[in-house]
Amino acid sequence: MAETRTPRLLGLGFRLLALTAASVGFAAVWSGRAEPEAGPLSSERAGVAAALSEAAAAEAGTVLRERIRVERNLEVAPTQLRLFSRAAPNPCTGGAATAGAFYCAEVRMLAIDLATLDGIRARMRRDGEAAVALFAGRAAAAPAQEALGTDAGTAREQAAAGDCLAGVWAARSGLRGVSPEVYGRTLVAAAEAVQAASRGAAVDAALFAPGAEGARKAAFARGLAAGTIASCAS
């Protein structure tokens, strides 16, 4: 069976979009534009992961805030983005070291791990850049989940709710041609990558919940097909 590919120009599009990330609602915590922390991750690979994640998170945040405004008449404040390597303290869990990605509503901060992104990119090979963007956009769905009240329930229920919102964003972005199969593979790659990068740190149970080949992929497909947050209602 032929492997599904995303457009080869996607990576270039996201790198260009990264240059205007600050203008669409996300602000990097470090020096205006997030700089990766020092560590074993090379600066070149960290830079690729940073550019893709900044752009995808910014666009996903903008798209979902707009859909919530249009469909629910609610205003959602922008979120700060912090990029880190391996693990970072989560203010919402008493400063516990957390890997992968997390959202802290108390300080409206979205944090994404460059080492996990780099691991996703390596595992997904030719779909690597699209997968990094997909994961970052999925992480950026957390503030929208909070606004919509879908950040409760079991980890799997929370995961599927965010996956559907990620599909809504993908439908309205340069990733609209991505397949649910690529998204499912991205979830698997993310789970493997965060395990390798975490070194025992905590991870977000909902973001990394199992179900990549079932409910989670189906939820993404639903949002991707409809492009509306109404399609994500339980």
C-alpha cells in the first residue's frame, strides 16, 4: 500500500509563517522569539522544530479563537508560547518537571518540548515536518478546550476532544490535505518520542492518551471533514 504523503512545500510554508507568528496571537516567553535551551539537541534541528511549532501553534490558536468567536460568540485571550528542551516546570502542577507539551491555564502558557518534536520528525521521515506541525497545533488546542469546557472527563475523552479541534484547524490551514492516517501515525510517534525525551518527567495524560488508531484518529477526521467546532460537540 502506498504511503500517504503531505505536500513537499508544506515545510517551507510553515517556516515562512513562523516569521509572522507574533502577529497572530502567540507571544514567545523568551526574548520575543523563543530560543531553544542548550542541550544535546543540535541548534539546527532545534531551530527547525522551533520554527514549525511556533508557526503551527500560532495559526492553530488564531483559527480556533476565530471559530469560537463566530460559532459561540465567545472571546478567548491569546496564549503565551514557551519552547523548552526535555522538561520544564509546569506552574499548574506545583512546578513539576513535565515533558512533551502542556498548557497551564493559570498563567495562560502553552509549553512545547523541542526534543519531543525532533523525535517526532525523525520517526515520521518524509512526513516529519507536517507531523511536527500537527503535534504543535494539537497542543495549541488546549486553550480552546478550556474555553469550550471540553477539558474535563477521562484522559481519552479529553484527548479526542482536542484531536477534533486539531482537525478543525488543519481543515482551515495549509495542512488541509493531510490524512487522518498521518495524524494517527503522528500520535504514535509523539508517544514514542516523549518517552525517549522525558527521562522520567511527567507527561500530559490527555495529550498522550492511547487511541491513535481508534477514537483519536476518528475525532481528528471529524473535525477535518467539517472544519467547525460544532462538529466536535460530544
